[in-house]
Amino acid sequence: MSELRDGIMGLCVGDALGVPVEFMAREDLAEYPVTGMRAYGTHQQPAGTWSDDTSLTLCLLDSLSHGLDLRDTMERFADWFVHGAYTPHGDAFDIGTGTRMAIDRFLKGADPLECGGRGEHNNGNGSLMRILPLVFYLRATHGEGLAGRIHQDYRIMEVIHDVCRLTHGHRRSQIACGIYVLIAEQLIGAQDRETAVRKGLQKAAQWYEEHPGYAEELTVYSRLLDPDFANLSEEQISSGGYVVHTLEAALWCFLGTDRYRTCVLKAVNLGDDTDTVAAVAGGLAGLFYGSEAIAPEWLETIVRREFVEDLCGNAQRVFQRRRQNG
């Protein structure tokens, strides 16, 4: 199950590459593009510092290694938010509005599944950026080939949607998470990224088309289902914090490159929400190319790398035992 480390480290490195230039304009990055790890910049952090994308991913991963417990997951999110747990330097920074509001609701006593905002304006990318650990949990509990099981086992999609709802309750965000998890799982052991992405997309779309409430929302993802999506020009790709744009940008970068390095650098240099787009793209690229494809000098720069890898190793052992024991 080295694929767990591949995906999480791919996400973490992409996140860290994007942190120093978050919110920078695409035009400015075109003049001074990111080519490796930078220090300081937007958030005044040392090189190799990861943000809330990785922190919340690690919260979820650590929680799932103890089983699916949504209250436990929210408690870990709150520990990150209040006490700086799961952070590179002991302080949470770059906290999205939707996530902040959801944790506030939880701290005031709301049920975990009632914490995420449900309005159309509550569709930031804060649930998508942290959803990757569910791939490994669901493979351990429901078996491999998730995309082929979702029509017989409703619980797979329900779990994805529930974990999304902790911070983002709108169905548009749930669909983004469902698409991403099914694509990511298809990439494990795949030989052809286009085929894997297409199968994950098609299986997800079919499920959502068959479920009222979701079918109506699926239309906002129509560009992803277009066979020519990967051929869109850079000018047609937005890289802000809207969940649809983040998923589009990440998949466009992944499909339009052939190495981990070029994928994440392409994502960062789109500008705007650089860390999250690169984290989402980096998770996919890490799964497909493997963590050995990540530049050693990038991995060596990651702050608290041993902590991140220890969490990956522990979760991997737990999920492996779960699969072996049925």
C-alpha cells in the first residue's frame, strides 16, 4: 500500500510549492514562474511549509486510521484550528471561510453532519482538498475497484458525501469529492491516466445522474465530461477557490502533463489558489507516478516530513490489516 504515501506526499509537496505564491496573478507568475521550493512570500513561511490543505488531510487520515467517526474527525479539525495540531510550525494559517465557519459551529455544539454550510455560496474547495484519505479507507473497507461497486453499495458514496459535509454541505461540493475519490482510486496501478480518469468520471456521472438532487447539480461539471476537456487553453481554466474550478484546474494539469514535476508546477503557475490546486493535482500525480517521481530536493525540504510519513505508515498498516481481516 505504498500508494497511500504516494498520494499524501504528492499532495503535501504540491501544497508546499504553492504556499509562497498563493493569490499571485497568473500574469505575474508567467514572468517569474515557480520552478522549485521557495521561502516566505505570501504567508511568510519557510520553504517546504504546507498549509491547511495538508493539515486537514492529515487530520482525516489519522482519524480514519481509528475507524470512521465523524465526531472524532471534527475534533481533530478543531484541534488543528484552535491549538495548531497537525501543522508544520504549531500554528494554523490560510484557513478557508467555509471550514472556519463549520468548525465554529462544531465548537458551539452542532452535530458534525450539520456543520458544513449548505448554501450555493458554500462551495469553496475546502472539502475537496482533504478528501484523498478516503480512497484508502474505502479500499480497505469495501474492496478495490470502488467505481464498479457504487451502484450495488450505496454506502461508498454516502461515506464520501458525509465526510465532505463536515465542512461543505452543498451537493455541488459532494459531487466534486465523489468524482475525485473515484478518479484517484482508478489511478492506483493504472497504466494509462486518460483511461483511468475517464472511467472514474463516467462511473461517478452515471451514479449522480441516477440520483435526484445530484443530477441537477452535475450540469456544472459538464466541461469535465467533454472528451476535449484536456485540450482547453490555459485562458479557459480558472484556478480560484470555487470547488468546480479547482477540480477542473487540477484535472487539466494532470491530463496535460506526463510527469509529477510538470503537473504540480503547471498547477502552481496558474496563480490564485496555488496551494490547493497544486495539492489536488499533486495527490493524483503522486498516485499515478509514485512518490519516487517527486524530486528528492523537494521531499527533503518538506517541514516535519517524518511526522507526515509516520502518519502515512501507521494508516497504511491499519488499512492493510483491515483488508486482510475482511
